[in-house]
Amino acid sequence: MLNLLSKLKLKKKDCIRECIQEPGNVSYNLYQSPFDSTMFIFYEEYKDEDAFNAHANSEHFKAFADAIPNMLAEELNIEQF
């Protein structure tokens, strides 16, 4: 498990660096559960729907999404509010 967590942490650093530089990004936060070190929540805010769609279609997001499936305990869950 530690090896997978290390890989995830490296991948998320690459993705976060790119995401916070996106023109429509308002905030980008990654939280790790204090009770379960394998649980992470990305909380992201975008200026508008177009900014979110640009993020979702960005190369760095696609690369991150492609790199992590074997690290996930369940399917990636993306919710919009």
C-alpha cells in the first residue's frame, strides 16, 4: 500500500501544479483523511462551467486519470455543485 500511496502522491503533485495554473481555476485543495491515510478528496473550484470543462479535457487531468485506476479502491467519483 505504501508504494501505491507514494505513486499517487507523485502523480497528484504533477496534476496540482498544472491545475492551479489553469485560467479558470479559483481554488484547488487536496485533503487526506486523518483517519484513513488511503482516502483523499480533491476539492476544486472553477470560475464557470467552461473552465471546469477545460480542466476536465486538459492533458494533465487526462494523464492523471489514466495513471491512477489501479491505485483506486473504487471508481473515481466526480461530483459537481
